[in-house]
Amino acid sequence: MSLFPSRPAEEMGFKDVLYEKKAMLARITINRPELYNSYSTNTLRELIAAFNDASQDDTVAVIVFTGAGDKAFCTGGDVKEYSSVYTQRPHDYWKYMGLFSGYIESILKSGKVTIARINGMAVGGGNESQLACDLAVMADDTYLAQVGTSVGSVACGGATQWLSIHVGDRRAREMLFLNPRIPARQALEWGLVNRVVPREKLDETVNEFAQQCIDKFPECTRYTKQQVNYWKESAWYATVGHARDWLSTHFTCVEPYEGMRAFVEKRKPAYRNLREQAIEGSPEFLWGPYRHDCPKCGAKGLPADFSFCGACGATLER
């Protein structure tokens, strides 16, 4: 008797993820269409569990990964959660990045061919998610993009590591620095996806890929995946630990605070204001560096731009 028996998908009890296993296919779907299939902390936990289950289930030959609805494949992390939680508790972002790393690695190390069914925009961590997959089929009316430098983050969850492998150095820098939308046909031309098809042909093409993968020797396929992952894994493991620490430290700064707040408030971030602050002083602090001590109550480390003590209200010398 196997010590790794197949488990019915419905027993997993997921909230944010739809999971099904049928006819040698596992289908993993981010089910947050109202939030453009962004992933929350809980979503990452469920995705890890789903990919790990599919990895160990011998009834599964191929994994199809997609998003619910027709607007988004995945748009990366839940920016509202970032704004309300992680800019307030930056040390917890290190824990979050551990989950995100585990999620990406659950795709890389699944031992099964994983096909990204790109049914809508794949932005930020969504594009990094499809880059982690082995094959990608994309609807012809959607796009890919990286947005890190526009929202106060860095796309080091796969994009800084892998884009140059897929599209070359110059195109990778264009995506990472300028954050343009890459339409489906351009994504195909650049090598970001394998096929671009009309939306009504998306499932048919994904299934054709899946059936071709099923009709191959499983151990040879698994080891082929391990071998071709060499460059991706080399770049990933050489950088992700550093990225995890830097991002969690960076979340104490103004850039993610301003970027995430601007996104939630649906306005343009104050990019140039921060550059002007860098000329005159330090843009890392929302209200200036921790400079003042209160002469009345003794409170220390009050921001330089404060005129009054935040503890007792006394006037500060500036």
C-alpha cells in the first residue's frame, strides 16, 4: 500500500482556491475574481497545499494553473492587504515572503508539467507565477506586465531572476524599469508564452498540450523538468533569500507606503516628490528622520518635521 495515497480534491477545504483532479489532470484555480485573482496570505497557503498535493498524487500527470473568470489570470499580491497589514507590520512581510517563496517553489519542484492557462491579465506576481510554470497558453485579448517600480516594490519574486532568460537582457530591463503592458502577440514574439489563441480556443489548446504531456514517460518527464530548471533554480536560490530580507526591511520606508496607498486610493503616486526630498534631505521617512526629543515629557525619536510632541503636545524646537 502506498504511503502517499491519492486524496480527493474536495477534502482540501480551500476558501480562495478551486482544486479538482480528473482524468490525470489537476486543475488549480485562484478563485478571487472580484479582486482580479490577487493572492492574499491565505491564498498562498492554499496554493502551496494544492501544488504539493498534486505533486505527490500519482493519478495526476499534468497540472493546469489558472484564475477564475475572464479578466485576470493573477495580478500578484493583494495590495490592499499589503497596505493595511504589511506596511504596518514590516517584520511580518519576511514571513509572507517565505510563503511566497514556498508557493513558487511548489510549482518549480512539483515534478509534474504545469501549464499556465492565461485567461486574463497576468501582472506583477501573476506574471512571475506564469513564468514559474513549464508551459503557457494565453488568450489573445489580454496582456502581461511587471509593476514593481510603479507601486513601491521590486519584482524579485521571479521577474528579476527569470525575465532575461525568457526575453533577453534589454527586454527584461524594459519590462522591469518602464512597466509597460505586453500584449499577447508581443508576449508570444518575445518568448514569454508558448501559444496565443482566441479566447474560445483557450481550453482546447491547453488540453492539447496536457494530453501530449500525458502521452510521455513520467519519470523521464520529471527528470527533464528538473534538468531544464537548472538556470531558473540557480538564479532563484542565489537571490530569493536576499530579496526576502531586503523587501521586509524596505516595507518600513515611504516608497511602499506611498505606492500601496496610491493604488488603494486610485491616484498617481508622488514619485517626483520623493526625488525632490532626496535632494533636500532623506525620503526614507514619512515625516523626516527621528531627530527630536521632547523637552517637556522626554519622548525621544520624534520626526524632524514635527512641530509638536506626539505624546504630550509640547512645542518642539526646529
